Amino acid sequence: MDAWWPVADVLAYLAGRWRVERSVRDLAGGEEGVFTGTTVFGPLDGGGLLHEESGEFTWRGVRRPATRTLRFLPGDVPGTAEVRFADGRPFHDLDLRTGRHVAGHPCAADLYRGDFTVRDADHWRTVWRVGGPAKDLVLVTDYGREA
């Protein structure tokens, strides 16, 4: 049985720099890819955190630079967050007060289901299962806090 580490304030917990390792598995085609890099959660004007991820993604033997930007805004409930894409569109909510959270996001005809777990003060994981007519993927991302 998994033990989760409760987080009283998700924004305070995430602030800083994290090492990132992500595996991407295409369940339909059997292909696998890997992303390695860093994520920085820095202050966002007006409150919240700007999530800036950068690194290299290897898919079908080809390595390419990859980046992603998200906005983590204070949620309606203290200690929670509302995650938005860089352009402001809603992505999902995030509540780690129990150490675990499940979120969903519809994207066209596909559905993203995210399972977030906090292991301790310096390690957390996301598992996204993406299913629908366009995608059949599992993305597992492990985060480790950098000193």
C-alpha cells in the first residue's frame, strides 16, 4: 500500500527547481519515449507560480529539445491550486492536502486523467493516462527537488 505525504500548501511545496524524468508509452503502438530535464516553479506576477519545464525528449531514437509552460494559480480552497496552460486556458485543479489527487482534463475527444502523489518533502510523481480516438498513452513523471 502506498503512503502519501500530505502537503498543506501546494504552491509553497512546489516552489523551486526540480529534476524531471518522464516516460511516455504509446499503448496502441508499443513505442516508448523519455524526457529528462528540469522544472522551475518561480513566482508569478499577481500570485501563484510559473512552471517552466525544459529538457530533451527522445522518441523513436531521435532526441529533441522540449519545453512546456504552465501557470499554477491559488485555488478557491486555501492550500490548493488551479493549473492553467500558458495561454490561460484551464487545465486541472490540484489539491495535495492528503498527499494524493486525481484530476481530469478533456482535450478534444480524448480524456486525460492525472494521478498526483507526493512521496516526501523532495519527491512527487504524476501519472497521466490519456485515452480516446486520437491517443492511447501513459506518461509517468518523477520529480526530485534540486538543492
